[in-house]
Amino acid sequence: MISRRLSRVLFAAPLALTIGLAACGSGDDSSTDDAATGGGSSAGFPVTIEHALGETTIEDTPTRVVAWGWGSADAAIALDVVPVAIPFQSYGGDANGVLPWIAEKLDETGAEVPTVLPDAQEPPFDEIAAADPDLILAVYSGIDQEQYDLLSQIAPTVAYPGEAWATPWRDLITTVGTALGKSDEAQALLDDIAARIATKAEENPQLAGKSVAMVWDSAGTFYVYKEADPRVEFALDLGMTGAPSVNDLGTDESTFYFTISYEQLDQLTSDVLVSFATTQEEQNAFLSSQAAQTMPQIQSGAVASLVGAEFIASVSPPTALSVTWGLDEYVAALAEAADKVDAAS
């Protein structure tokens, strides 16, 4: 679980952020809506949800939910259902594996932190069974058919609708809402997030029309994120545009990212460059490198430097709780870089 999810955070993301927002997200929710059938009301049970590993029928309102993978715990908590067990998150989580936006939401509502499952790549079946769940949410995860079948022997299990580790975060919220009997609340949550992002776009008109390229220089490999990546989608929802150079240089090695050589960095042109790094030392090393100095965005100072595991995890891909957790910081960094473009023109 963690190795694939972490690779999405570091190189593809989402997250991470597996994280378009139509406000902020993947666009069309019809696949999730069409996959869910049940009673006429948002709380109507039984409900059946189709997914990549089968179909899951939930007979009644779940009261003991276990979350596995990324984002399902966040969506449940945002919908006022605190799981009895949540996954350990090594990247961005605290010493106990709890992500900051989850900890803050639980503290805000006075709820106790759920049992944190062991830090493992595969579902810890014994610990999940010990939590006595009546629903297991693995909507953004990497479970395979065998693991799904074993989990389903413990409790009804909802897997991802398409590819592993690739569920659009808006679809994740919709699916979790359906599974919990909270479809209306899930849509209201999405509408609220969309409104908050739209407000940020209105407050920062300098972002409108600015082209953006997003990158990560990591361990000698230079990653460039495509428009399908959730963190790029987020910027586009704020009114920015994808840099044509990203499409010109892009390859098919991944849906979400590609790599280029350091000799090509001068060809990656855009109004604004967004550079991710886990530590400030890592960021400083990139920005001061000879290869980076060939980039026109760095020469002009139009760089949004986004540093820290927590912040990167929050958008890689975004979740029901994290998408607004780092919103102010994210937009402020983009706006400051966009101001440099305006000042130079």
C-alpha cells in the first residue's frame, strides 16, 4: 500500500494530489453515480456499488467503518463518520501515522483518534478483523483480487472503480458518501470545496491565464507533472493554464508525469514554475544548480517553492479534508510567483 501510494505522492500524484476539481477534480462524476444503486434517498439501504474487483452490497447504515489506502478515512470523517480504524500514513503523517488534517478535524469535533493500523504495504487482515467492521473502504488503494476477497470475508469492501491508486478524489468522496448513505452530504461537501476554490481564484486574479509547469528534482531524476495530475488540475481550477512546453516535452511513461534530462530544462518554459521538495535543503540544491539556472522562470524569480512532506501529501492527491487544509499556502505561493511575471512584463 505505502510504496505505490508514496510513489504517486513523490512522482505522479494521488495522491495522492490522485487529487480535476470542477471545481476541483476529475470532472465527470457519472461513473460513480451510475455504479451506485439503492433506495431513493441518500440514506437508502441496501445499496450496491460496482468497482474494479466486483460489486459490494451494503445492507444497512454502516456504524463500524475501517478505511484502507488513501483518502477514504478523510472522506468519511468529513462526512461525520469517524472510522474505527485508519491506515498508518508514513509520508506526511506524525509519529503515529496520523495526517495533520485528520488530527485537526478530530480535535475540532472532539472525537478520539481511531485505531491506526500497522504500517504495511498489504492490508493487515488480523488487525482489520479485530476492529470488527461492518464496512471496509479501500476506494483509493492497491488491493488486488485476492486481498479484496479476503477483506470481503471480514466485511463488505468497496474497492477502486478503475485502476489501483488512481481514483479521482471527487469520485472517492462520492463513492464514500454512497457507501455511508450520505450522498447528499457528499455533494454538499464537494460544492463547498468548489466554492472555496472559486473564491480564492477571484481573490487572486493575477493567476488567470498564467501558464504553469510543476516539477520535482528528486535523487538525480527530474519529474514534470502532466495536466492529469491532481496538483496541476488544482492550479488550472484557479484560472491558470497548462504550459505548452509540458505537452511538447511529454512522454507516455505515465498518465501523471514524465521525466526529462537536465540538459532539457531550458526548454521547459512557462510563466510560473512550481517546484516541490520534501526539505528546504533539497529545494535549495535544485534552485541553485547549474541546470536550474538555465530556466527562464528561475532567472526571473517566478517560482513557487512548495516544501514539506505534509504540504505535498495534502495535494498528492487531495482529499476531502486536505484540499482546503493547505489552500491558503498553496494559492499564496502561486500568486507571489505570478506577481513576479506581471512585474517583469
